[in-house]
Amino acid sequence: MRRMTQPQARPRIALVGTGGTIAGAAPAQAGDTSAAYQSAVVTAADLIERVPPLARVAELQAEQLLQIDSADFTDDLLLALARRVAALCVRDDVDGVVVTHGTDTMEESAYFLHLTVKSAKPIVLTGAMRPGTALAADGPVNLLHAVAVAAHASSAGRGVLVVMNEEIHSARDVAKVHAMRLDAFASPHGPLGAVVEGAPRWWRAVARPHTTSSEFDIAAIDTLPLVGVVTSHGHMRRELYDAWVTAGARAIVHAGFGGGTVPAYLKPVLAELCAQGVLMVRASRVGAGPVIRNANFDDDACGSVVTDDQNPPRARLLAALALTCGADAAAMQQVFWRY
Ligand code: ASP
């Protein structure tokens, strides 16, 4: 009897376009290496057209959720993105989701999805440092790799991933660390893996809760409470903190020097704001390494919170999510230790 070989079904991947440089183009006269281009002009469907090998990797369904420079992301747009990704993940005809996104705020969107989308299906963000019109554009290969990772069974349950420059990063850790180079993304603890010969190869997994094990759920979140970030530099002014309080911020991330250090002349200000009920969250502007509780600032006496090793932009999001659950300082501290 002849054995019939069934055609192999390709994984079905939803591609959500949001804009950014991966969807960017420069005018012909700008030159092949010019940084002068317009982001967010090429549609998600056209991005797919430009990468023929994608057809071998997955069956893609493209949609254009947004067409923006990622600098223009607001919390409302972030919530809309999370709702859309969550809706796609529950569909039986979707095996994984890829989001094309500007690189400037990719780490924030990725982290928000990592904490709020209740799905073990692979969710991968990717982008580009150069527009598609550049001589050595990185967008096409990044997109191919992102889809290959999203389409691979081994990517399930790892939380939200960022695939850039052949590396696979966890949304918990990754940050944009260079304004121009192709290796612009890095994680303080290293990438989770790499794309090798078109498939993911894993080295490690994140230990902290995410997606299905996170206590936050986009389905239960209508709006995000306002949380501000104040980044430290020499000669600070209290007006920066007061401005956030006037704007209605319920928590302020103090992005301090080194280990979240607070200048002596600002310590009474932070203590006063804590006493007023504003949650003060101490992070490090360095972007890596832990902030130690009660070191150089009396967190216990003031009722302030430290971020563990979360960088200030992600600390803002985690603090806002904790506030949606009614967290006080003690509960928020536990959230930062946990995530
Ligand atoms: N400004 C662009 C953006 O974030 C930069 C990029 O995508 O690389 O949308």
C-alpha cells in the first residue's frame, strides 16, 4: 500500500502592524544610508509582500491596527494593542501573533503585553533600525525571524518576546540601548536565545511570572492610573515631582542615580510626598542592577517602594498595573519583588 504524504499545515500567524521604522521609507533623493526617512508609511500587508520566504514559514494574516511612530504611543493605544493581541490569541485559527512596532517604545509595549495578555501562544514584537529603503535594511530579516519564532512550538509559554538582530529577548528585560546600531537591543541578563538557521535556539527562561501566570489581565483593565517618571541629574528641583502630583499622578518613579540614590536635599521632598499618599517608587536611571531597599534612603520610614531591577519605563507600567488592583505601598513592593 502506498503511503500518502499529507501536505504539512503551516502555523497560522496573525501579523499586527503598528508602524515604526520597519514600516518606514526614505525619499529616493535622501540616499541609501540617510537617517532622513518617514516612519510608519508601509502597510503590514506590504511588509509581508516584501519578504517572500515568509510564505514557507507560516500562513500569515495581516492587519493594520495603528500606523504611528512608536514615540506617539499613549496608554490608551497601549491598552488597545493589548486588547487586540488578547483577542487574536483566543482564536482557534491563530497559533501565534507578531507585532511590528517602532523600536523607541517597543520595550514598553512588549512588557505591557507580557504582563496582561493571558495566553501561552507565542507573542513576538519586532521592528527595524533602518527603513525598508535603506541599502542594508534590517526589517525584512527581523520580520522573517520574528515569524519563525512565533511559528515554532518551542516558543509557547515563554512570555512575550522581542526578536531583533537575530536575538530573542524576554519582554521583562529587554531595552533599546543604542540609538542607531543594528544591535540596539540588549537584556541585562542576556537574551533568552537566538535565531539559528531559521529556528529559535533557547539558552534560558525567565523566572518571573508573565502572561498566564500574571495576576494582571487586560480584560479587567479599562484605564491605567497616571504614574510619572522623574529622571535624576545634578541640581534637581522639587517642582518636577510637584508637577506630576498636580497632574494627578498616584505614583512617581524616581529614576535615581546608581542604586536609586536620592540627593540629600530631595529626601525631605520624597518623604513629604509619601506622607501625602503619593507612592514613591525608587528605580535606577542606569537601567540594570537591583535597587536595594533602605540603602541610602529610608524606605521603611517613608513608605516608599524599590523596583528590584526594573528599568524606569517598565517600572511605570508595573506600578500603574499594581494600582489597578488597589495596591498600597506594601502591596506594590511585593509586586516589584514578584515581577
Ligand atoms: N521613531 C521610530 C519608532 O520608534 C524608531 C524606530 O522604529 O526604530 O517608531
